[in-house]
Amino acid sequence: MNLLLTTFMLLFFSNSSLSIDPCDPMVQKGPRTLRSDKITILINGYSESRISLLQSIATKYSSTPFVFAVLVLWGNPSTPTQTLAQFSQNLTHSSSFGSATISLIRQKSSSLNNRFLPRTAIQTVAVLICDDDVEIDVNSFSFAFRVWESNPSRLIGFFARSHSLDLSRKGWIYTVHPDRYSIVLTKFMIMRKDYLFSYSCGGGPLMDQMRSIVDRARNCEDILMNFVVADESRAGPILVGAKWARDWGDKRNEVDEGGDRQRRLKGVVAEVGLSSRRREHRKRRGECINEFHRVLGRMPLRYSYGKVVNSVGEQGLCRKGGKLVFCDH
């Protein structure tokens, strides 16, 4: 397939998909027609510098047996069509080696709310929302899917945060709590498809206002989804343990821990800047929580405790080969 034809296909698919109103109940598939044994993956993409990484992650997911389809949602309107056409062609080629198709969908805007549209292309009950820079090992992904199958009304994820009440400020803050959590992030979030409809199409004027807050902040769409699900399910999310997880987007990956004194000093400066960015990031997300609470008039977020793990394993240490290792290794 030549690049010109791929460009045409990309434009046709993008425009035709955007012409359908995903909030029209008539275009939504009935629950009984959706597959419950597989999952659809929605990967949010924006940065052209991450295209190679995104393709690698999408290809890995497409070869996973319980994945039905991978939809790459491109949210950068300024990306040249030719760049996306080549990317689409590469994805199509990659998907030929897997069991699931990979499709590239060009979003009509950069709104973060678009990642939760109840797209007609989704033909499974379960949906994974994930970022373009997070990798999870397949066994942990499979385990998380099984946990969701036992708890389909709840959000399942590997990355957790918490809301907390700051009495001195008389408001909510966004934080990391050592023994409880109320939010799982869209770095990796499994949910029922119908929550996409609730987020994008339900809730009336109140949800309109809260989605507008997401657009103004260009942030917090994951927090709002946690609000939506907790309000409907009356339950908190479930945190799952991963054997291997890599967040390529974490700025701490850029800190050089080795090398000479100059590199170490550079690492210290980077860490100081990172701490400042983290404080500002948490402040902005705390403001979102307060705004959502104000609009909704109640706090639906529920705390959860503990982490679900695939295997506890033997905790005792034994000497093997001159080294101390876990006895069951």
C-alpha cells in the first residue's frame, strides 16, 4: 500500500468516524453484542517524538491473545497528515503480526475529554485506557484483566493517588497516601465501556461544567472519570501490583545517576526542578478536585486499601549459590 493511499484512508477514517455522534444511543451497540472475553485498548498519543515508543507498545498489545483491538487516539491537531499517514501504515503492518487490529484515529481537537468518547469501534465490555509512554508486562496485564472480570463495576489500575481534606486550607488536596487511595490514573486504567458513555454523554449540565474544567486545566480527566465511576458504583478503585512496569514519561528517567561530578550536579538540578513541577502539578490537580466537588455538590470518591497481587510468594530467605534469595526462587 503506497503512502498516498494510506493518507486517503487515514483522512477518510478520521472524517467518517467524527461524523458519527458517539452520544447517540442509536449508534451504541447493545450490551449483549459486546464481547466479554476480550478487551479494547485506547492509547492516547500526542507527542511526535514518542511515535516510535507508541508503535512498540501498540504492537506489543496487539499480540496479546485477550486483546480485541487497539485504537491509537491522536490528539495533536498540528501533526502533519503525512506523518500520521506513515504512522498509520506502520501500525497496519505491525498489526499483521498480532491477533488484534491496530487503528489510528485522528481526534478533532486536543481536548483530553476525547479519550473517553464511547466510540462505535469498541466492541468489548472492557476497555483499557492508557498512555503512550507506559509499559506493563503481559502477565500483569492479564492478571489485571482477571481482577476486573471479578469486579466489573470498579476501576482497575497500577498507578494510584489519593484525595485528602486539608483542614488548614479548608479544601481538598491531591496527594499520595501511604496506606489508602481513591484515584487510579489513566497511565493504565481498566473499566466498563458504559462508563465512557456516562462521562461523555450523561450527567446533564453538571457534567458539561466538569468537562469544561478539564478543558480549561488541560488536565484532570482521569480524576473526573474516578468521580463518575465512584458516584455510580459507590466503591473505590482497585490497585493491582505489577511484576514489571516502566513509565517512560516520568521526568526522573532523564536524571543521569552515574558519570562525573558535572553529570551528578546536572542530576541534582534536574531533581530540584522536578520537585518544583511535582508541587505545581499536585496543586493544579487539587484545584480540579475542589472544582468538581463544588459543581457536583458532593464528594463521591471512595477510599480503597491494599493492593491485589498475583502471588505473595515465599518471604523467607535461603542461601543458594552463595547468595541470599527468596526460598521459592
